[in-house]
Amino acid sequence: MDVFIEKIRGKDVSDLEFGYVLFPEKKEYTDVDRKILDIADEFGVEVQIYAFDEWVQEQLIRASNENIAENALAIAWIKAYTESFALMREDRAPIDEPTHDWLQSLQNVFQ
């Protein structure tokens, strides 16, 4: 959350959506909940917390509303997923934990 705060400090974020995806499911984290409330107060943005399945459903709904074909969404998603875990999207997807195992598991899917 601290990395997130530093990324948005001093920027106009009023038209953006922010969220965290937890896998495999959402859990209660009182310190995170407190920080989310602090972010809402300080920056005027709402941060959503999704379980992975919930996030996928939200993406499918958004794509459908924007007339994006499912295959185009799938291609964009796998590119974003891979770039995020390879730490190539730190401006949009800051990840502050090791991701090598996640990339390895993705590679295993394609073998």
C-alpha cells in the first residue's frame, strides 16, 4: 500500500480506478482496510479489493460493455499479466514481492 500511495501522490487520479487482486480469495486485513480508508480520505479515490475470480468477472463485464472481443481481451490480459510479473509495468502494477515463481508457473502452462 505504501508503494501505491507514493505512485499516486501529487497526481490527478480522480478519473482512475484502483484495486488489489488477492489470490485465491479475499481475506480480512485490518491494517490494509485502515490504509484504504486513509487513501480515500487523502486522495478522494476508492480502492477495490477483489478475489481473483471476482476481478476476472469485472474484466469480462467491462470488456463486454466496451465491445471488446473475448480473444482480444485474452491477448491483452496475458500480455499485461506477464509484463506485470516481469516487473515491466511498475508504473501501473507495482508489485513489491518476488514474482519469479509466478512467472515459472506461467511458463509451465505453455509447455
